[in-house]
Amino acid sequence: MGPVWRRSTAAVALLAALAVVAALVGCSREQPELRRTAPAAADYARSMRKKVTADAIFAHLQRLQQIADANGGNRAVATPGYDASVEYIVKTLGDKGFDVQTPGFDFRQFESGEVSLTVNGETVPTYVLQYSAGTGPDGVSGPLVAAPAEDTPGCSASDYDGLPVSGAVVLVDRGSCQFSVKENVAVQRGAVGLVIADNLTEQRMSGTLGAQTDVKIPVVCVSKADGARLRTAPGATTIKVDAKVKTLKARNVIAQTKTGSTQNVVVVDAHLDSVAQGPGINHNGSGVAAVLETAQQMGPSPPIQNAVRFAFWGAEELGLWAPLRPHPPRDTGTPSPREEADHNTYRHSISRMACPPTPTISTTRLAKAFLFRPLASRWARSFCARASATRPVDRKRTICGEGVGGTRRGR
């Protein structure tokens, strides 16, 4: 490509992907690795920085794009595109000599069809929240009862004191607590349905009640303007939701170095699945490619003091956020609390290494994006110094999070 690309390759080496999370949370500023590790650790870090090249990472991205192109344009979990992505990671690591595990897991997937909300016979534009309960064809009906507009609307049962909530459809403003809390409180007071009014002026509100939440009633949302209007003119209300939740199976991919202390494990992970709307080359093919290429260059038996575990997660796009998962042992992927307590673990969760942060970014645009995102090589040395340091890693300094990207609204 052009000279800018070559300079970026030489200066960045994109092994920096493995420590960009630490950089974002300020870990390396608080405790610079190069000052606290042996010279051999720093030397190893510098050698790895030279081996992991942008061209090699880009080749993995092209392969992930090809997988998506051959499988309906995406690599979403529980699809042929995801399965092909898993097999690509397994083969790439296996060919290098790693013992690769693919522990399975169950997850819940929400599917919805038609959704409607009528108040006083008037249809109100509405959207269903993910993991809402469905209704029968006749829906659920009752008078519309508005929770008081306050700082914590619908977040505790006392918010409905004195209101005829039992058998009613409740209208409550968004904010202050999770949607699942609002739903649970409404159920406690006997509501048959819940309408959440946006607290922002935006084209469409979206959200989730949580894949693990036991949702009892249908939950829909309306715009801020419609919420204000319904509050002043409540009436007979009907909610109809065509929705269901399926339990599906998928696999993670885990490989660990054969060398290094298993009592001081460095975990490097990235989520492997894309959204259903695109190939996920930025989010999160870029993180996957950086982790995979680093694993290839380190190999299964590198000269390190602390073992390195490489993990590629599924179903992150459906709510199973990798940073919230426990660090997996190699055999099952689901450690007991005692197993977890026995392992001091330092963790890098890598996501969205390119920009702009969009799940449908193509490899061509991604290459251009990399040209304008030089990542400082000192973060690369930080990760490899962790792996080769002789002192134990500090489990309390576990790193979780995303490299580059937008914020998420949880409420």
C-alpha cells in the first residue's frame, strides 16, 4: 500500500491491540511495565512487537470477511458464519501447535414479530424491549396508569402507592434503574403490561430486559413526546406482542500456552461473533485478528514466566459481554469460585480496534482506518512484559473493557 501504511506497520506492529484496554483505563500510567519488569521481559516484548505485523492481522480480517460473504453477510452466533469463524480460529491455532478447546454454552435468543399499542382506540407507535414477554393474539388490556414523574420513576414498589396498578397497564419514564427493575416492580404491584416512555428526544428507543431476566409481562417503549401526551390523556390500553425466547447452543474457543505459570495467567480475549446486520470486521473482527496473530507469533511454548490464555467468545452481541465472564480454565470454560480464587489473572479484553466504530465496516475501509490510528508501541511492550515478568501478576488489576467504540446505554 502507501508509505503511510508502511510507517504505521513498523511503528505500531498492532500488538498494541493487546494492551489498548489497559491504556484506556490508565493502568500503564499508574504502573509502567517497563520500569518494573526484568530486562529480559522488556526484550521479549520488543521482539514480539516486531513479529506481529499489520499485514498479517489484515490477512485474518480478509478471511473473516470472506467467511461472512459466504454465509449471508454476517458471522452472528448460532449461524453458519459463526461456526465457520470458530473453525478458522481452531485450525489456525491448531496448525501452530496449540491444544485448542471449544467449550459449548447455552444462550437465550429473543425473537419478535408484530407489536402494537392502542390507547383509547388510537394506535401509538411503539417498539418492544428485548426479552419482553409475549402475549396471545388478543394481547393484554387494562386502564393506563402513569407512575409519578420523579427522579427514580418506577424503581420501587412505593412509587405506585395509592395508584390502582393491579390489572392495569403502567406508563413509566425511562431512567435511574434498569428496565428489568421497572418490570419487576410493576409485576409486584399487579400490572399486566408496561409502557416505558423515553427520557431522550431520539428517533427510536431500544433496550433489553436482560437475557437472564424472568420477564412476566409485555414491555414496550414509546417516544418522549408520546409518553408526555399519554400521561395527560390515559385510557383503555391494549398491548400486543408477538415474541418468544429460544435457547440455543454455541461454542467458545480457548487455547493456552504450554509454558508459563498457571497460577499467574495472562488472559487475552475478544468476542468472535458479529451482529446479524453485517460482517463485524471492526466490531469485533479487528480484536479477533489482533489476538489471533499474537497467538500465532508467540506459539504454544514461548519463553515466558506466566501462562497466556487466548479466548474467543460467542454471543457478546446478544448480551453475554465477555468482560463480565469469569476467566475460563482450559478444560470447561466455566470455573468454580474456588478455581477462580486459585488463579491470579491479568486480563486484556480487545474490541473495536479500528474506527469508525461500526459493525458493518468493510475490510477496505478498515485498512484505511488503520492508517489513521497509530497505536503507541509502548502498550505492546506492556502486554508482553506481563507475560514474561518473573513477579506474580496482580489479580486485583484485572483489565476488562473495550478498546475503541461508542458507549452503551444500559437503562
